[in-house]
Amino acid sequence: MHEFFTQIGLVAAVILPLWNIPLILKIIKRRSSQDLSLSWAIGVWVCIVLMAPAGFTSQDIVWRTFNIINTILFTAVVAVIIRYRKGTPEIKS
């Protein structure tokens, strides 16, 4: 039974970070990330990066797999958010 739950967890560990892909595609399609908080994205990314060493070295295959995929995909999210961030508009007088 433990093996069954591990397999379910492993599938979920792969699928969960894949939800970042539609967000990346939406930003690219609109060519804007203005509706997303830059401080939120960087804050989440920093926490992911700080947790990554523990996940990468864990004996738990589910936790390790999730950390690897999530670190890669959320790094891509942050990169796309920064890339498609528009500066504050100039005020013309």
C-alpha cells in the first residue's frame, strides 16, 4: 500500500508544477505581467530556492522530484514575469 501512495504522490509531484506552464504562456501571449505582483513572485521564488537543497538531497523521491521540477518551472515563471514587466508609464505634461 505504501508503494501505491508513493506512486500517486510522484504523479502529483510532477503534475503540480506543470500548472506554471499556462501562466507562462498567458504572460507571453499578452506580452505583459503587470497583473502579477513582482514582489510576490520573487518572494515565492526565494523560498523555493532556499528549500531546494533540502529537497534535492532528500531520500523521499516525491519531495525530491517536486523540488526539482518546481524549482525549474517557477524560475521560468519569474524570468518571464521580469521579461514582460513594463516600466511605469511616463507622465506627459
